Amino acid sequence: MGILRGIAKALGGLVFSAMLTAFVLDIGLVQLTERDNFRSLVAGVLGPQISASLQRSAKDTDFEKVRQELVKNCEGKEFLELPGIDMGGPNGTIMIKVGCDYIRNVPPGANASAEILGTFGRIVAESVADTIYNKAYSCEFVQCLQEGQTLVVLSAEGNAFFESMQLMLVAGTVAGVALVLVSAESWSERLKSIGVQTALVGVSYFLIRFGKDYAISKLPAETQSKVAEAGIEISGLADKILGPMMTNLLIVFAVGVALAAAGYVLASREKTQGQIPGKQK
């Protein structure tokens, strides 16, 4: 009987850890692929690059002439389509649309100021994000990935898929907890086992936090230079992508430590009171 309990406890701990890890990862992906979060991320990365490129080219450009041409092209239109971005392979081309209201509101005779170009860069970046996010796919999520349409991960369909996984992952986590509860012989043992497993999952927070900085520091100098020239701060970008997941992992770690501590305190009291594991006085 003791052997069976040990096997059940080990199996329960394994299932619980795996399901909880997957659940935390899934929540992070849901948060990352929420429309507003994804839009903000893309605008923060591409916007400065587009603005900087426009700023460089604006020196030799008649900005007022360009403005007049854009206003003319916007006649009777809600959006103005700009040349798309070819993502290559199955991902196809990302179409870029700029709202004509913005173009009409640029004052006549305005210079190609950093403010105007900055706003334009952000609008173009948000258009790219919207195109990626709102793309309609004729395949299911997994099938799209198999076909090489990797951008589906960052789409509304990807967000819906990650959300649909949560119930199954919660059920798996609960099943693992149930196995531990049934196989453990006392509440102190149950709390310690679940707490330690939970804390171990949360330890990933520290691995990601310090591993991220180490990985960035090991990037080739040429790569870091090119990224810096493009106006991208690598550490900040990594924080934006990994931030929600790291926060979730830190919460999991804190909960695990609290449960384990409660288990050890309860075990100490049981020992002091001379309780027999699995039996209540």
C-alpha cells in the first residue's frame, strides 16, 4: 500500500507540475495575443523604426507635395493602402492601411517634424498589427502551424485557441492536485508536496529574469549594433514580451512558498502534539 501511495504521489506531482506550467504559459500567451497588448507591442517596436526611416528620407523630400498627393488619393476613401510587407512563404503579404482622417488632419505647409513622422510611424505600425491580428484563416490553428503559417499564433484565432486550452489545463492541474491529496497521509504532507511543486514551477521566473539578460549580453556585437540603429531596445522588448508571464510565475512562486511554509508549520505542530500522520485527534 505504501508503494502504491508513493507512486500515486509521484505521478500526481508530475501531472500537477506539468499542467500548472502549461497553464501559466498559456495565460501568458493569451495576454500577449490580446488585441490591445499585441497592437501596443508592434507599435512600440516598428513605430520608431518607421519614423526614423521617414525622418532620414524627409530631408530630401518635398513634404507638402507628398501631403497633397496623399490627400488627393484619399478622396472618397476611409483608408489609404500603402505597399505591403512580404513576409515570405505561407505567411504571405501584410497589407498596410492608413486612416485618411489622419492624413487630412495634417496641417498644410507642415514640416516633416519628428512629431508628425512619429505619429505616422505609430499609425503604420498599428496597421501592420491589425492586419496580422485580424487575418482570417481557412485552416484550424494546429493545421495552420503545420502548413507554415506561423503568424496565426499572433492572430485573433491564436488568441481564441490559447483561451480554449485553459479549461483542459485547469482540469489537468486539478487532477494532479487530487492525486497528491489522496496519496498523502496528512494535511501537512499534502501542503508541503503541493507547495514545493508549485514553488518549483515558479522558480522559472528567476531563470527567465537572469537568463534573459545573459542571453542578450551574448548576442554578437554586430547584431546588437544593428538592433540599436533600428531604434529597438532589446531588453525592453524582451520585458514587454515576457513581462506578463514572468509576473504570473512570480505569483505562482509566492503561493508555492506560502503553501510549503504552512505545511512545515503544520508538520511541526503535529509532531509537537504527537499526532499520527493521516489521523486527527
